[in-house]
Amino acid sequence: MIYDTANRLLLQFHITGRCNLRCKHCYRTEGDVETLSYEDIVNVIEQFKILRLQYNKVNQIKKKAHVNITGGEPFFRNDIKEILKYLGENKAYFSYGILSNGSFIDDETIKILKETEVSFIQLSIDGNREMHDSLRAKGDYDRVLKTARYLEKNGIRTYISFTANKENYKYLPLVARECRKRGITKLWSDRLVPIGNGKELEKLLITADDFYSYRDTLKKAQGNVFTKAFFKKTTVTMNRALQFLDSDGCYYSCSAGNSLITVDEFGNIMPCRRMPIICGNIFDSNLSEIYFKNETFLSLRNCTVPEECMTCKYSAHCKGGAKCQSYAIFGDFNKADPGCPVLTSLANEY
């Protein structure tokens, strides 16, 4: 069987649940836990290397995989430097990045990140100073921008992730300007998903009525031709679910369970951390077994277009939008993305 996606395989690996922040929209609710030992982490990565070989063979491709290390806050671990060195030793098989809040990055950490050839560090900004700090922690906005500039000055590509809600997305152009001033490599945005702590913010979800305004604001953040020419280093991307609608963004379909597999801080195996369907656990199963045999993974790889999307001209590319949004709202990832404005207009035609 040849799957219709030939993206490189991606593992999002939550190596700890411990974190120094308590962000209001975090998808976690479990508190400070760290159940995985260094040996457990190595075991997962070794399983992932085997899965990469099988995935490439099935898809008839020859690609390195990629691992995103995250948490919690991954730099909270006492053995993080040993973990980074181990990842660097396996660069022939996969590249790696780190999703962090940037609180614990110092000169020694920078040195190890460069030696192990980290692809990027991703930090988060979610609005202007007041908005961001209200969601994350007082003083965090200035600290994140300072850390991002520090990383870029030391030759480490830095991405800024912006979790958009109904109140904060208007600040995307401002955040883009701050990124450009500091030579940050990339700014990207996706919508708030109401799971975990984020369930409390469900009233702030970007709805179908809000979506085009959000999309236009993101497009404005990209800047005009002169901005792009003058600030060549900084890219504002539009390659997440639905962002291509009536714009020049890239077509996008959800990769959960297809080219994406997730292991959380308890060893649970899921198609995506924002779609927390536990399909197994590394302590009694393995990544290959779950990826190739689990019904949820198989269903996601079928990429069935939701019935309500069948008449949409984008259906072959979009395949229903963000599966995590559908799962969070309806408890069913086979339904259409509830934030889709095209779906709303189609429904109004009947």
C-alpha cells in the first residue's frame, strides 16, 4: 500500500511534563511529572529509527526523519544535555528541533545545540506584551524576544509560534515587526485548540465567522513586497489548516497519524498531542506496531473527506481541515473543521 503523502516522518516527543510556566491555553492538565528515564527516551528514539526505515520503504522515499523535542519544558530535565548529545549522534537518521519556552538557555546550552546541529528552536509569542503575559507569565514577552535574538545572534534558527484566539490575532502584524527587528527566522500561527487547560478558553475560539479576518491579519503580517525584500531573513508562513483559502498560502492537510506520530511524557503513543487519542504505550507496545496496525492511525491515513466537504473545491487538498479542531469540538476527527468559513457558506446555500 502506498500512502498518498510522502512527507518525511515526524516524531513529536514530550520528554517531560515539568514546566516553569502555567500557560492558560496549554493542552496539558496533568501537572509536574517526569516519568521517562534517559533509557526510556533512547528506547523511543531507537524505535523511531526502525519506523523511519519501514515508513520510507512503504512510501518509496529516501528521507531523513525529524524529531521535535518538547514538554512541558524540555530544558527542565537534568539530563537534557546528554539527550541532546545522543540526538546529535544520530543526525544521519533524523534532524531535530526543540519546542521550548526558552527560560533555561545559556551559553553552555548554545554550545551543545550548535555541536549537535539543532535545526531550530521554537519559542512562543501570543500577542502584544500585555496579552502575551496575561496568557503565560508576567515579563515573559520581553524575555522570549530577548532569548530569540540571543539564539539568532549565535547562529541558531529560531521560530516563533503564535497561538491565535479571537482576542489576540490582531497583534500578528506587531509580532511580525518585532521578529523582523531581531532577525528571527520564522513566524507562524495556528488556532487555539480547546483541549487541556485550553478548554477553559473555548469562548475565544476563532470561529468560521472570524476566520477570514484572522487569515487577512496573518497575510498583513507577511508584509508587502518591500518589507519582504528588506527583511529577507524573516518569513511569516501561511501553511496551516485552512490558511490557503482565497490566498497564496500553501495547500495543507492534517498529517496526524500519517507522517506525524507523538509520544507524550507518560509514554503514550498518539497521532497528535493536540488530538490526544491514546493508541498504545511504549512500555507495552512499540511505535511501528501502533503506526501500522492501530485502527485510529489507519483511519487517519485513509484521509477520508468528510461528507459535508464533498462539494468543496478544496476538498482534495484540505481533506476536512484540522482534525484536532474537529476532535476537540465534536469528539470525531472525521467531521469537518468547525472553523471553516467555506463550509458555512456551503451550508447557507441549501
